[in-house]
Amino acid sequence: MFLTVGLPCTGKTTAARRIEIEQQALRLTKDEWVKALYGHENPPSAGAVLEGRLIQIGLRALELGNNVVIDFGLWSRDERSALRQAAADLGAAVEMRYFELAPAEQRRRLDRRQAEAPDTTWPMSDDELAQWAANLEIPTRGELDGSEPIDDPPAGFATWDEWRGYRWPPRRSNDPA
């Protein structure tokens, strides 16, 4: 399982596409699905559900012996730990790749993407980019090279599977069961 980690417009999807070809991996890029299903909308509650569904597909593909690349950003250590544990439970290795850029280059790439392929992204303000950068938990060297043990699940969760169900719910909270 390959995990791409980083903020918007830092090169994650470009790398995921390369991994897809080089490693014959199933590429699961959330933004492509959100765009296909919601167009100009980007509802946060639907994003979490969609990520969860794509993770289920990815874990099933791993179980069947296929390589998978998860291309979501994975800004929190808990998200990465949950996926590392899920892969380990299936006997699969994880390779994590972290992407970062100076804010000015990130803005330049976003502006270029907006001009050249507006159907592939959403408008993002400098304030949003700065807020997201402040929320990103940068992976440690041990996370990146796999030498660091996987953390225990957060308080209130007995297992990472349980936490995954909370973080990536099976349906939007406002949808009927």
C-alpha cells in the first residue's frame, strides 16, 4: 500500500499516477471521485464517506494481492496509523511518501491548475491553504521509513478498525440509515 501525504498542489496525484503505472497499483484518488459525483460542490461529510469507501476497496484489493495507492493527503497521524495497521493486518507493506512545497510554489501550481484544468480542482484561498498547513501533522522520519511502531488507537477506541469506522463513516451523518 502506497500512501501519499501532503497538502493540495504539492505533487501527490502526479506521484500517485506514476506509482499506479510503475507498481501496477490500483490508484484511489478521492478528488477525482468527488468531482465526478458532486461537480463544483465539495461537501465535507461526503468526502469522509467517499474516502472510507475507497479505503474499503483498497483494503480488499490488498487482500487479493494487488498494490494500492491511496491519494487523499492523509494530514493526520491517526489516519496514517489506521491505514498502516489495516495493511499490516493483511500482511501488506506500506510505503509512505510525503510531499511539501513552499507556499508560494503551492499557490502558483494551484493558480495554474485553476487556469488550465478548472474541472479538476476547487478554488482555494490563501487563508484556507495556511489553515490546512497549520493542521497538517508532518510525518516523522520513522513513519516514512516504517521503522516507527504504529501508535495505539486514540482514547475511546479499542482498535484502529473501530477508529476507521468513526473517521470514515459508512454514510453521511444526515442520510437515513
